[in-house]
Amino acid sequence: MSKREAFIVAVNRTPLGSFKSKLRKFTATQLGSLAIKGLFEKTTVKPDQIDEVFFGNVLQGGLGQAPAKQAALNAGVSNTTPCTTVNKVCASSMKAIQLAYDTIFAGHNEIVLAGGQESMSMAPFAIGRGPPKYGGDKMIDLLMNDGLTDSFTGMHMGSCAEKIVQKLGITREEQDEYAEMSYNRARDAWATGALTEVSPVVLDGKTILAADEEIENMPGDFSKVRALFDKPEVASITAGNTSKLSDGACAVLVVSGEAMTKLNLKPIARIIGHADAATESFNFTEAVNFAVEKALKKYGLSAEQIDHWEVNEAFASVVIAVEKHFKIPRDKMNTSGGAISLGHPFGCSGARITTRLALRLEPGQIGMAAICNGGGGGGAILLQGV
């Protein structure tokens, strides 16, 4: 073991709350603090031992300065610990983990707190600062503007994804079948107690939410859910086969090999490395393929050597495209459900899938987590079970 290798030694996340539902009154930073507090309950590492914090957060409007530091300080992290808020849209918290790895590999840090937070329910509306126009000014929905709209084309993320679905020839039936499977897998994961990374949200001694809320909202018949983003005769993406607006946070503790030995910490997984990729903004869903390809090539691996995959279910079509391109058996992919059945809080999801992958791996097994992001980006991270 190299002193400069990076290991995940503790993980924790909140349950994911459905949009405007049980977690609607919690800000992103409050959710972040809850995830971090829960993390410290699962490790002997103390808050004042953290060298640096990287925390994802996309919808920052109205949160105040330094959302990452707000979450960290309110969870007991020292006021002298540098904190950086990361916004790479859906890949934000995966990028936070990548930065943790990079700073440890470079010798800058020994113990890094990473992860991400999001409250889509609390995303505010905004109005321009200039003089009001005659007849009134238009309110801007920051959830839509900053999270769900391509800045370069003005297209909704779903409309961008629909174009790629049609380009790749992915059918409505394939997407609905995948989405139904995601819900069933998520329900099974909860029923069997597999999601050990989740800690209940408790306020004033009362449990607000103990499990991911979306699993109770499975459509009865996916084929009857209306398609949203193109003409009815060609549209295939629906509210049923895409990710759900939601609230939540996830925290990950990453340490160097040296710190792990010194503090007698038990590793969950070793971070092998990572890769990012980029393409045209409207083609963001295919950027996952490019990031995965880049990561495999960078570390001399083939898709066949990957034992488990976690690919963010931004849309069912994203995962289907990865499965087809890399010829991945479905029993290796998203075995505990994903963003379709659990939820997709932008700033949290990259850490959520990395966390799930880390806990899924047996010693020696290799896993890949990958996620697309608005602006035409994608990220991937490789882990090995320890």
C-alpha cells in the first residue's frame, strides 16, 4: 500500500425526500450538516482532524455565502478548515470526491471530507435587479434556470436527452422496462436492509424521514405516463422513466494510506482513479460513455473487468446507452436502484452512487461509478473493494 493512495473509510447520506415533501423545510446546507454529522458517528476520525472539505451544491441561490463551509461548520468541522463548494451540475459531488483523491495523491492533504447537498424543494425564484418593466417583471425559477436548462441552447435537459434517445434508437418500451426494474430493485434493497449508508433525518427527537421517499411513488403502468419532450408520435421520455426532483445530502470521508494506517482506520474501498469528459452541451447524456471510455483507457482496464457499475439514472436512456455501448450485463448495473426510483438531488447524486458502489464491492472487486452533467460533461470514478 502506498502512502499516497486514497481510501474511502466512511460514508453516510440522508434519505432522499420527494419534491416539496417531507424534507421540504430543510435547506441544502442543513441537509449537508445532517449527512456530515451522521458520517462522524460512523468513524473514529474527529471533525477537527479534517484537512479540507469539498462539497457539491448546484442550486445555491439564497443559501448565503460558502454553502460547503456552512454545512461543515454546523457539523462540528473546525473554522480553520478550508472548504470549497463545487458546482459541476449533476457531477458536483463526484468531482468533490475526485478533488479529495487528487489532493491526497499530490501530498497536500491526509484526511478530506467530500460529498454534496441539494434542496430542490427550496430552490427560489429570482427577479432582475434593474428598474421594473412596464407591466411587471418576469420571475425566474432557479430550479429550472440553473438546474434543468441547457445554458447554451436554452433547451430543457429532457429535450436534449430526447434527441439523443432518437439518435441512438432507444425505444419507449426499453426505457419503461428499465425504470420499472429500478423501482423494484430499490424496493428490494430497502426491504433487505442493503442501504446501510442511510441515516434517518431526525428533528427535535422526531424522525422526519427514515427511507428514500420515492420508492412509494412507483407508477402503476409506466406505458400510460405521458411523454413530455417532443411530439407525441416520437416522444419517449416520461416522468416515470426519468430521475425525480428531490432533496438530500451525502458525505464521504477520504484518507491517505498513511493516515489510514496511523489512525487504524478500516477501509471500505480504494480509489483507483478517475476521468472526466466533455462534448457539446446538448449531448450531455452521451458524455458518460466518453468518461467511462477515458477512465478504462487511462487505467488499462476493459469493461469486462468491471465487477459492478453505478451509472446515474438521470434518464433511463443514459444507463441503457452505457449498457449497450460497453456490453454490460444488467445484473452488474445499479443493483439497488437509482435516481429514477430514489431521486436525483443534483449536488448529492455523484457521491450517492460512489457511496453505493463502495459498499457493494467485495475485496478485490473493481467498480465504476459514472454520471453525466449539464453543459455537456461526464465524470467517472474507479474503486476497488478492500
